[in-house]
Amino acid sequence: MQTQSITQKLANPTRFMALSGAILPWLSATAAVIIAYAMYRGWNAPPDYQQGETILIMYIHVPFAWLAMMGYALVAFSSFGLLVFRHPLADVSAKAAAPIGAAFTFLALVTGSLWGKPMWGTYWVWDARLTSVLMLFFLYLGLIALRSSIEEETLASKLTAVLALVGVALLPFIKISVEGLSIPWLGLEIPAWNTLHQPSTGMGSTIHISQRIPLLLSAFGFSLAFFAMHMKAMRTEILRRRVKALRIAEVDRARAREAVAAAE
Amino acid sequence: MDLGSHAAFIIASYAAAIIVLTGLIAWLVYEGAHQKRLLEDLEARGARRRSKSSTATKSTANT
């Protein structure tokens, strides 16, 4: 019941504007401080015994890759909220998250490519992980292009939400592409594809503590930054919709005045 | 700080991140300020929501 009441409270755009207006400066400042501290720790950590100083790229590449997928999960979750529950802020959230997710996906690809050249000897290989993340980037662009190509905003929202939910099938594909999937009780065994990409570096990985702490701090800091940017973009979208509603109201009033004048 | 023989790749990665994220934040801040200004201008001109205006229109039409 408590969760429902919080959702209901946030469903009101005016209340969301008041709440987000109070939270946003603190969220942004916290994100900036944590990212700065993570970079300080990362750049002062000893070089990796195999990769040398190129391990520094890991502190940004891994958070960007994580946020590329998390951003899409947010778009899909919001789209589901629009299509199934008709939550007033769901479409605002989906629209706001798409360009931010696209930017992080682009950065994951660029930093990954710049890490790949010295480590693998090539900027790019058409293997499962890299290709599926490139497809994710195109999917983000597709969502943005589809929405902007339809003038009727309600229809644009619904069609974009449908595409976002269809595209969510890509997320497990990206995950499985490197690590494979084994669910013995279902008899499911998907082997990892042949790839140059290593399994994800995260909580359970074996990297040294001096590198793991800055990496986790960086991932946490950039995640907060993502949510701050998403909140800011949602606020802007709500303002844009208010501006549009007021303009339509002005035009309607002007027409009504003209009609009254003509009748007189 | 010595970044070793692959310094260019490290610097290019961080430069790309700084450029893209700065651009994204600048766009978000500019667009937010732009929409806020438009809304304030409309409100200063006395623009109101459709629900209120339609009531006003009806009352105007009745008189």
C-alpha cells in the first residue's frame, strides 16, 4: 500500500516538479563528488600487472556500458508503465531517458574501442558483444527518430513504447553474448559466443581491491549522474508540455473570441 | 604521471567522455532554461489552462 501511495503521489506532475526541484541539486552534487573521488582513487591506484595504465579506461568504460543497458531498461520499464498503467509520468520518463541512454551507449562503444586497440590489437571486431551494443545504440536512435517523426504526440508515445518493449529482447542477448547462460532445472544451456570481450567486471570479479573500489565508486557516481540528468530532462519535458498546453489554450481562446465577434 | 606507451588511448577515452557528457549536460541545462523562459513569458501574458479558458469562453459566450 505504501508503494502504491508513493507512485500515486509521484503521478502528479506538479508534485514531481516540487520534489525533483528539491532533490536535483543534492543529487547532482553527490554524483560529482563521488565521480571525482572515484577518479582520484583510480588514477592513484597501481597499474594493472597485465594491462598497465590502460586499466584507467576501465573506470569509465564499465560504468558507461552498465548505464547503456540500465538506461534501456528504464526506457522499457517506463514504456510498460505507459502502455499498461497509463501512468502520467511514464511517457515523460521514457522520452527523457532515450537521449541520455544513447549518449552513454555511444561512450561505451568509443571507450571500448579505444581500450580494444592496445589490448586486442584492433578497434573493432564484429563479435556478439560489440555488435549487440552497436544495435542497442541504433535502437536508441530509432526510438528518438520514431518519436520525432510523428506529429501527434499521443500516437508517437504509444508507438515508441511498443518499439521500446520489442527492443528489450536485446538486453539479455548482450548479457549472454559473453557469459552464456546455464539454467540446469530448465535444461537450458546457451554457450558464450566466440568473442574477444572479457566477462563483465563487477562485484564478483577477481580484480584487485585497489582497482575494484574506484570502479564500484565510479559506477555508483555515474549512476547517480544518470538519474540526475534523467530527472532534469523529465522536468524540462513537463515544462515543454505545459508550454504547449498554454499555447493551444491561447489559440483556442483567440478562435472563440473571433467566433463571438463574427456572431455579433 | 607516466601513462606508458598507450597514453594516447587513455587520454582520448577520457577526452571523449568529458566532451560528450559536458555537451549533454549543457544541452539539458539550456533546454530547461529555454522552456522555463517560454512558460514564464506565457504566464506573464496571462495565458491560462484550457479548462479555465473554456469556462471563461462559455461565460463570455453567454453574456
